[in-house]
Amino acid sequence: GGMIDSWVEFCTHELEVPLCTWVLPKQGIFPEIPEATACAKEDVKKALTVLNNHLLRHTYMVGHSITLADISICCAMVDGLELVLDEAFRKPFGNVMRWFNLCMAQPEFAAVLGSVKFCGGAGKAAAAPKEAQAKKEAQPKKEA
């Protein structure tokens, strides 16, 4: 129980706070403060490095099955993976990505989180749906 609590606390303070600082401006919730975003990027790298090193020798965060630690960290990462953690940023964190994909392969995760579309470039994933909508609107409307 103690290790699970430790990873949940790590998730809350070391991962979620900097991810929110980086992601929420991309979602239009807060104005972006470039200095805060730069610090947040470095803090996210540090947190992902800790996770990556841990997951080098562990399949799950604690023990041999999914725990609240896995659920917390996986859920905390979704918006970041979709909006800001582009391929170049994710590349050094192969163990984290293997673990994330393992979690997302579980029907319970997929049922709650749906399919996660990874960000291609920094912030480009958010623009893709708008482009698709613009193309759809540009097509001539068919008469009934």
C-alpha cells in the first residue's frame, strides 16, 4: 500500500502540476506564460525520467498487476500525450511509452479513456480536428 501511495503522490506533485502548466494554455483554459511553460517542460522531463528508469525493470508501477498508481499516472498523461508530448519529446521515454500502451491495451482503460491520439508535433494534435472541420465545411452542400 505504501508504494502505491508514494507513486500516486509523485503523480500529483511531480507530473500533473507541470503537465497542467503546459497543457491548460493549449486548451485555452489559462493564458500561456512562456517562463512557466519552459519550467514545466523541464519538470515533465524529470518526472518522465524517473518513471522511465523505474519501468526499465518493472512491468507495472507496483507489483505484478495494475494498481491505483498505474491508473493515476496513466490518466494524468493522456492530455499531455495528445496535446504537447510530441514524438521527439517522447522518444527518450521508451519504457514509459511501453507501459502506457500496455495500460491502454486493457479494456477497462480503453472503456474510460477511449483511444489516445499521440501528438505529432508540439501542439499540432489540437489543430488537426479544426483542419478536418474546415475541410468538411469547404465541401459544397448537397441538395436534398
